Amino acid sequence: MQNTATPTHCPYCALQCGMNLTPAPDGPAGAVALTERADFPVNRGALCGKGRTAPQVLSSRVRLTSPLVRSEGRLVPATWDEALDRISGALGSVRAEHGADALGVFGGGGLTNEKAYALGKFTRIVLGTSQIDYNGRFCMSSAAAAGIKAFGVDRGLPFPLEDIPRTGCVVLVGSNPAETMPPALRYFTELRENGGTLIVVDPRRTRTAEQADLHLAPRPGTDLALALGLLHLVVAEGRVDEEYVRERTAGWEEARAAAMAHWPEYVERITGVSVPELREAVRMFCAPEAAMVLTARGPEQQSKGTDTVGAWINLCLATGRAGRPLSGYGCLTGQGNGQGGREHGQKADQLPGYRKLDDPAARRHVAEVWGVDPDALPGPGRSAYELLDALGRDVKALLLMGSNPVVSAPRAAHVEERLRSLDFLAVADVVLSETAALADVVLPVTQWAEETGTTTNLEGRVLLRRRAITPPEGVRSDLHVLHELAARLGTRQGLEKKFPTDPEEVFEELRRASAGGVADYSGITYRRLAEENGVFWPCPAPDRSPGAGGGTERAAGAAGDGEDAALDAALPDDDPARALPDPHPGTPRLFLDRFATPDGRARFVPVAHRPAAEEPDDDYPVLLTTGRVVSQYQSGAQTRRVAELNRAAPGPFVELHPRLAARLGAAEGDLLAVESRRGRAVAPARITTAIRPDTVFMPFHWPGEGRANVLTNPALDPTSRMPEFKVCAVRVETVRG
Ligand SMILES: Nc1nc2c(c(=O)[nH]1)N[C@H]1C(S)=C(S)[C@@H](COP(=O)(O)OP(=O)(O)OC[C@H]3O[C@@H](n4cnc5c(=O)[nH]c(N)nc54)[C@H](O)[C@@H]3O)O[C@H]1N2
Ligand SMILES: Nc1nc2c(c(=O)[nH]1)N[C@H]1C(S)=C(S)[C@@H](COP(=O)(O)OP(=O)(O)OC[C@H]3O[C@@H](n4cnc5c(=O)[nH]c(N)nc54)[C@H](O)[C@@H]3O)O[C@H]1N2
Ligand code: SF4
Ligand SMILES: [Mo]
């Protein structure tokens, strides 16, 4: 491999910060030097501590470099052939005995587009099962469902991050970028420097909330009432944009009636946010010409997450703040490929290009690309938690790629027990995660810097992650795993030929499969991604019209235009190349002319407040909410292997208010037992006035005694099937002795 710097992207969150990597010739295997990559516009060189230290996880000391198989209860090293044969033997016999739907597949939003695509295809045409879902269900599924209802398409942000500093007001609802996307905080700082205002809605005064002009601290699980109360005031104060509502939306009367039932005083009682604060928020949001609402996991990870996001979208629509320059609703997606991972078919109900598995035309199109009979494609399967809950019962064997549910799934002790009850579990991972440790076979796979692939960041910008170094001996790519399993498990000879191991070949097929779909990638090539530093979908191939139903802006001046024009001028008049249409420039901004609904209008959704699935009572009097800290990533499988990050964030804690601490007789650092109807976790107290006195907060990054997810409630949103990670009832006690 060359010793020059390779421009690539971080393996972790949805910002997908750019960085340069150079192999270190004299260092240990996998050692690379990381340097700033200033040409990538999203982070302009800045990285958080996780991104900066990500190369440490490449070193073979902290990772798996040999397949492992279970023998007499223990995981022992094996050859790749032994491990793959074990998997195909076990999956084959479960299928023979119990039918294809007894096989389950669980994917991840960190997988590249190519892997997500290949995994969905493998599940449907090699295993023949409907039982696939992925951890993205736990992430942005509520925002996705609400976006589809209101706008007809789900793309996290319908505009690039660079628009944020130029709008007038941003409401950040349950989002803590100071910890979860530090390089993006700059966009909000610049907003305020430009005279714009920032409102943060969070039960905790986070480092993000500290930057805000106005911080609203609602009781966890009450964002729906809060948004309805704000809409009520918008109507009462005559701030509705009547002309916009008439021309660009449908369903206002019903939504208006629902909001009018939510009086400010009633909303104050539910949320704890005072009427003057509500009025101030409305004034700040409505004063400038343009404004945005951005949600993240706070309001979304609720059993009413879809309705809650719908209520915030209604607020944008009533005030004319969607589908106009510098205005709109957006969701800040989480994982590295959180956006692309939900578009190409690892979701239970989905086919590539964001097509629906139950749509006959979609089935025909994709089946043709795959060279199979549309009737042979299974139907929609169970959602993530429902799939995990069915393990050992209806689903007897599981193949898992890119998630660590023992730590990250709700009601985690139960999920762990379900995983243990499987006839067979295979896990592909880069480290021995807590979930991999339960497996019958573990496959060690290549990591971000060792393989090429595309991801789609939170803006809908498709990016090329490039291979920068040679992987260690003994590891293979996820694409290789699927190829080899297709060879062993295919119901007809040669099926593995449909599973190439070269990512660009997979992408070429993904382009065709997505063509004409909502998330149309057909006009995107690896070459363009390399030259243009990313392309926003939809980007149809030149002879197609956008699949998202128009409403899109043709971005001016995509790189290469000038070059093409010069080339054109140089060609003789009758040269066939002259007739080639210009490539589609991609779509940084959606909805400017019309929304992606059949009639081009956005839909108001009538919603009403309802309580959380579990409210505090005498037995469990305190609210628990959960989330993240800056120095650990998700289940911690990768970041807990980096010493510097462990020093910064060594373990779990329970954040609580001094008043609650006094009532419990707890001092800073004392061990607290937090108990819910599902389990008990123990972690030291961290006392701060930055949290509401009725609420405790725990980060979920750790296994063991302080595992927050043994407490959380798997109550599901009826539409998105999102579990209620952000609110459940607990009791808290100090642990004596
Ligand atoms: N350091 C770090 N960064 C990450 C990740 C990580 O694990 N670690 N993960 C990535 C991923 S996959 C994701 S999804 C994103 C998540 O990014 P965020 O959504 O910013 O992260 P969270 O900490 O889960 O939740 C955000 C805030 O919601 C608040 N909150 C809790 N309950 C409620 C409520 O009922 N209402 C409201 N309004 N707010 C509430 C919490 O106090 C918290 O501050 O981060 C990404 N970036
Ligand atoms: N209580 C609570 N729980 C939560 C949340 C919360 O806010 N509160 N948030 C939820 C959210 S938003 C999310 S996104 C989930 C995330 O939780 P998880 O799904 O557990 O996510 P990770 O910890 O990122 O797990 C990814 C695993 O895949 C491995 N891996 C990384 N890259 C690859 C690859 O390319 N191939 C393969 N085969 N493996 C790879 C990693 O080493 C790791 O073991 O957690 C959810 N759980
Ligand atoms: S903000 Fe996200 S993408 Fe950027 S360096 Fe940190 S973890 Fe990586
Ligand atoms: Mo996430």
C-alpha cells in the first residue's frame, strides 16, 4: 500500500468527518498517522476525541484476527473454512427443520451502503427469510416515519449543515451535539454570531443547552404536549402563515383543532415548562424570516416518537417554515451510515432505494435486478426489538453484523437471555463485543480504514470511504462473508456470483436497484464521489427524473461541469458523446418547489398528548432517561478499547439533582442502585443542578453492573416500533456497605 495520505472518513457518527490517513511504515501492524483533512466541508478538519483515536482500534492488539468457534463451551480459534462451514451447517439445518423464517438477521447503521445492500439481498434470496431488522430501528425510525407521513420522503436533513448559521432561529429538541457531534457545534455558534437565536429543549442543562438563548427543560416524555402548546400559542397570537398553509399544505383544520385543545396552562402542568417560557419560545421562533426545528433522540426514542416529531413538523408547517430557503424540519441522524443504512434493504419492510417490500412494482423492479422471481421474495418481517424478543422461540438461529444488543437493546437482560436461548448465533465483528462473546461462531472482519465503501451522512450526502491500509492477516470483509455463505447456503448453484466482494461492483448494482426509487443513487459513481467530495441523493442517472417526485433544487455548479462543457466544445458536431446529457448534480436541498407527496403538499398530522408508557408511581417514583457522553460511542465495543477515551469516561454514572440526592442521603460518588420493573443497575452518583429534580440520567455505553439498558422499557411506538429508551419509572437508593 502507498505511503501517501488517503482522504477518508471517521468510522463513528453520522457527521462522517473527513480525515487523512497515512500508513506508518515503522509502526506496528495497522499503525497509521492521522492528519487534518480541511477540504471536507462538514468538519473542515475538526475531529472529536473518538475520531482522532479511531486508528487505535485498527491495531491487532485490541481486535479479533482469527475466527472463533465454540467448542466445549469455550470460543477457540478456527480456520475461516471451519467457521463458515459451521455457520452454513447450522443455518441450513435450522432452515430444513423449522423453515426459512426460523432464521434471523440483525444488521447495523454503521455498515456501509454496500454491506447493508448485500445483507438485505442475502437475507431475502439466499436465506429466504423475512426476519431481518437492524439497530437503526432504535435510532431514527420515529423521525423517519413522521417525515414520510408529512413530506412523503425521509432524508434526515433536507438541507446541508452549512444552512444552519444563515437561518434566524434553530430549535434543537433532545439533541446534544456538544457531546454527540462536537465538530457540528460550530454551526450553532456561528448562527448566534450572525444574530440568530438557539433554543434547546432538553430535561438537562447540557453543554449544548448552555450555549442556548433559551433552554426549555420539559419533563422527559412530554415533548408532544410542548409542541402542541407552542402551536396553540402560534394560533392564538395570530402567527399562522395562512397563505403558505393554503398553498403548500393539507390537513390544517384538524391539526389546528387538536392544538387548540392544548391550552398553555395545561401544557405547563404536563411539561413543567412555564407559560412565559412557552411565549418566549414562540416569539423567538416566529420573529425571523426563516427558522428550523431539528430533533434527535430525546423526542424520538419514545413510545409516541412518531407523533411527537409530527407535532414539531406541524409547528414548522403552520408557520411556513418547511420547503423554503433556510427553513425546515430536520432529524440529526446518529450512526456513521444511519441514513444510507435505512435506504437499501436491511430494514424489515424495505427494499433498496427506500422502496417498500409490500409494493408489487418495487418487488418486480428489485427482483429483476437480482435475477430472481418476485414471488420468491419474502414479505416484511418483525421490527428490531420484536425480532430480538422472538429469539429462541420463533427464530432459532441468528446472523448478526454491526450491533451489540447485549448492551444497547432495551430490557437488555431479557434480550441477553433470548440470545443465549438460540440454537445458533453467528456474529461478525471487529472486536469480541459482549454479544459476540455469546456466539457459537465469531468472524473477524475488516474495519473502515482497511476497506472501501460508501456511507450517507446526516445531510443525505453520499461519501466515499477509502481503503488506506492493508488489513491484518486473518480478517476478511463482511462482503466476503456473505459471498462465502451464499456459496454454501444457496439453494441453487453459483448463487455466490450475485454477491461480489468488490465494493464498487456492489455499488454499481445498488445504483440500478435504487434507480427510480425515493433514495435514487443511480447517477452516483465512485469516480464522482472521489471528485466531488460527496453527492446528495436523490441523484438519478441523467435520463431519469428524480424518484422523490421533484420538489428538489438542481444544485448549481457541481464540480466537473466546466470540464464537461470544455470537453463538449472540443468534440466534433456529430460525435455521439455530445448527445450525452449532463449528469444530475445531486440534491442538497429538498422540497423547495414541492413536497414529495402525490399532490406536492405537506401533510399536517393531527396528534394529541398522551402519557409515557410507564409513568412514576409510589413504587417507582423517579423518571429515568438515558443517552450519551462525548468520549464513548454507543455500546462502547470500539471506544472502550481506547485508553485515552476510558480515562475521559471510565464508567457508568447516575446523574441526579442535589434535592433528590439529599432525599436519598447520597453524596457525590456514592453508589446508587437504580431499579425499574425490568432490572437493577448500580453506578456512582454524579450530583448536578443541571438536571430536573424528578429525573435521573444514565449513559448506556457500558456492560456489567451499571448497564443502563437492563432498566429501559421496550414499549414500542405503534408506527415506527421505536422503544421508549428516553423515559421509564425507577426507584433510586443508596447502596450501603
Ligand atoms: N459521543 C457520542 N456521540 C455519538 C454517539 C455516541 O454513542 N457517543 N452516538 C451517535 C448516534 S448513533 C446517535 S443516535 C446520536 C445521538 O445524539 P443525541 O440525540 O444528541 O444523543 P442522546 O444523548 O441520546 O440524547 C440527546 C439528549 O436528549 C435528552 N433527553 C432525554 N430525554 C428527553 C426527552 O424526553 N425530551 C427531550 N427533548 N430530550 C430528552 C438527553 O438529556 C440528551 O441530552 O449521537 C451520535 N454521536
Ligand atoms: N438506553 C439507551 N439505549 C440505546 C440508545 C439510547 O439513547 N439509550 N440509543 C440507541 C441507538 S440511537 C443506537 S444507534 C444503538 C446502537 O447500539 P449498537 O447497535 O450496539 O451499536 P454499536 O455499539 O455501534 O455496535 C456496533 C458493533 O458492530 C461492530 N462493527 C463496527 N463496524 C462494523 C462493520 O463494518 N462490520 C461488522 N460486522 N461489525 C462492525 C462494532 O465493533 C460493535 O460491536 O443503541 C441504542 N440503545
Ligand atoms: S464527530 Fe462523529 S464523525 Fe466526527 S470525529 Fe467525532 S465521531 Fe467521528
Ligand atoms: Mo443512533
